[in-house]
Amino acid sequence: MPPFEEYCEEIKSIWDTRWLSNFGPKYQKFKKGLLDYFNVPNIHMFTNGHQALEIAIAALGLKGEVITTPFTFASTTLAIVRSGLTPVFCDISEDDYTMDTDKIESLITERTSAIIPVHVYGNVCNYKEIERIARKHGLKVIYDGAHSFGETIDGKTTAQLGDITMFSFHATKVFHSIEGGCLTYSDDQLAAPLHALGQFGLSKNEDIALPGTNAKMNEFQAAMGVCNLKYVEEYIAARKKCVERYRENLGNIDGIKLCEEKSNIKYNYSYFPVVFDREKLGVDRDDVFKALADNNIFARKYFYPLTSDMTFVRNVTSPAETPVAKKIASNVLTLPLYSELALEDIDEICRIITDMCSH
Ligand SMILES: *Cc1c(COP(=O)(O)O)cnc(C)c1O
């Protein structure tokens, strides 16, 4: 949370303007801040990231099949299915759990219209290869960048990648506006449809051409975003310290796999995934999850199960062959991570884990 007084100060003028939603002064102020922070020409903010993703799909007029990852929060796959499209699941890389770009091309058919990859845990996708494949086959690319706020790769912000990138500003993310989300893009032609789709499809005249939804970000959300944006680099720096402490504790244990950091990426440390090898450790992910829970420490089984195994997907497509994703989903835990987490608490969490693993 930003300092309470700063949020109160920020919302005060809303009592003068009586402007509560519909792209008011707070929305405009937040927008300016984000354009600058992301270094992009265009942005549109919405009430949450999920709605933003559905609107991105509608604005690009996607049809048929979309190649995506099953190793993500259900929202990514839900947006595809709810838009009447068929998700085609690509396996993930062992190394950073993003889409394995060597496996994309064999999944392309004449029905494929787009690729929707996820920068999962803030591990940025192999964007160069995705761009090459998309160009070659005439496909659109929408990144689910919900985990990638504040990150750069090769000096570019993740907001600059693909046709559109979605960010989530949900309360649980690195950066939040209570609920919220946005789409960043470079093609100016998308501005009008994106704006219309988020407010019922309304545009200048009285007719509605595009069947839109209501996904407007309100002024209180925007004000929270304005306040948090001032502190996001501080939040990220504090998270980095936490991750370094985790690495010191868990970095050299045979059977515990951590993601390696790449030197061309500036990370936001949004999640700390740990993969447990049962053969080597004699205990599995569920054992560790339970031992931590018994001590009131709540790790998450992110991302388990794979979205491709969820009932809403099994009702619309045939099973996917994604052995790596399956293995990681069965063995991964994300450990507690937030900017106010005490380093001593991290030592305690790691002590519980290492004690179990050495027995
Ligand atoms: C949080 C999240 C979303 C959805 O964002 P909301 O703002 O919560 O609607 C989508 N995709 C991923 C990968 C997420 O983690």
C-alpha cells in the first residue's frame, strides 16, 4: 500500500470534480505516468487484466485457433475460450517455463490466427523467435504480461513487445491499482476499437458497431495506480533482496531447481518458483507445501493444474501433449514473496524446507 495520507490527498479532488469514472482526470494522470514508465506510444487502461485480454482478442478480430501455454493462471486460457477461439497448447521450456519456441511452428495450421504467450513469473519470453515465427506465418501476438510490470529485455520494456501486451494491476501483483489492467500497443489504428470495446462499443455517433463490454477503470483505481507508481521501483528493489536471500539459502541444493537469471533481463521479482525433485530429495512438492502450511506459511501451487487439464478446456479441445509443462506443474511451488517480507522469515521458510530435504 502507498502511504495512507498520499492516497487521501490524491482522491480529494474527486469530491470537487464529482468525476468518478469514464476517463476523468485521475485516469488521464495515471495514463501519462504509465506511457512514460513503459516508454510506449499507446495505452488503454481497464477495470482488470482479464477484461483487457478479452478486449485485445476482440480488437484484433482473432478467429479459429490460438497457440498458447497451459502453464499460466487460468485467465489466459479463459480469455481465449470465452472469445469462441480454440486454444492450442504449446509445451514450455525447462529453463524458464515460458513457451518453448522450438515447438510453436509444428502447431500452426491454416486456422491459426495468433500466438498468446505468457511472461510467466516475470520470465520474459523468447520474443525475437516469437516475432520471427509470427511474421513468417502472418500471425498476431498478444503477450499476457500480467507478471512482467517494470521489466525490460535488451533495453526494451515488455510493454513494447508484440502487437499488444496486457498487464494486470490486481492487488496481488507487483504493481496494483486495487483491481486494474491495461493494454499497450504501437499501432494507432487500434486506439478507437480498444476504447470502444471497453465501454459497450460506444463510439462517436449513437450506433454501436462493435459489441463491446463494460471494462472501464474508475477514478479511485487510477488514483491508487498514481500513488503506487511512485514507489514501484522501491517495491521491486525490496523484492530483489528477498529473492537474493532465498537464493543464498536454496541455491546449492541438489534436487531443488531455481530459475537462472539472464543478464539481458531486468527482473521485477514477482514470483519465486522452486521445483522439487522427488527422486533426489525423498520428499515431493506436496510434502513441502504441507510442512510449510503446518507452520502457517502459505506457498502456492502456481501453476497447477495446467489450464489444459481444467474441465472448461477439456470440454472444447482434445488433450495436449505438453510433458515439460506437466512435470513442472506437478513439482513447483512459489514461495512467499512481497516487498515487506522480512529476511529472517525467509531464513525460517528455507530452514523448514532444507530440514525436510536432508532427511
Ligand atoms: C493476474 C493474471 C491475469 C488476470 O489479471 P486480473 O487483473 O486479475 O484480471 C491474467 N493472466 C495472468 C498470468 C495473471 O497472473
